[in-house]
Amino acid sequence: MVSHVVLFRLRTDLGQADRRGFVEALETALRDIPSVRGFRFGRRVTFGAAYEQAAPALDFIAVIDFDDAAGLQAYLTHPAHAALGARFNASIDEGLVFDYDMQGQEGLRGLLRRPHTM
């Protein structure tokens, strides 16, 4: 499984209509792009741990799962993703995007090998 991980902070001046448009663009992409296999969304929680001070204050996470890199590529080139990307870029102050080859616990042995790209 390949997971597309998006961390972001919304613009403080983002109005309700723009927030709604962003959510609708995301819902459309999730519904209309057939290679999407799963989706999780969350809001950052803090409780005073030391590492919280070192990390950028990105309030939200979205994780979109695909069977493989080809599924991610199909998502990235789909017109619904283009619309979502435009909304995303207009809606955030800061964001980070990463893609991961998820392997579960058996993937821990990968720490013993050199890094690779897809």
C-alpha cells in the first residue's frame, strides 16, 4: 500500500465558503478517483510533550491510501485532484506532503537496508 500523507495549516483568514469549497473538492476527489482505497483525516492534539515544540504547527493531517504507486499516480493526474490542489494551495498557510510505501510491522526489517525510491 502507498499512503499519500498531507500535513497542513489553514489560512487564518479563510472564510466559511472557502472552507466548504475545500472540503467539497476533497470529497469529490475521494469519491470520483477510483484508485483511492482509503482515507483518514485528523486534527493535531498537543499535551505538552517536548517534541511538540520542535515540530511545525500543522493542525491537520489527511492520509489517502492506494494499492500501489500507479494508483497514486492516477490520483495525482486526475482532473478532480487538479481542482483539489488548486483549492488546497489557496486555503493553506503551510503544508507538507509525503508519500510512503506502507509495509506494516514486517517492513521494520527495511531499516536495515539502504533507502530507495519508488
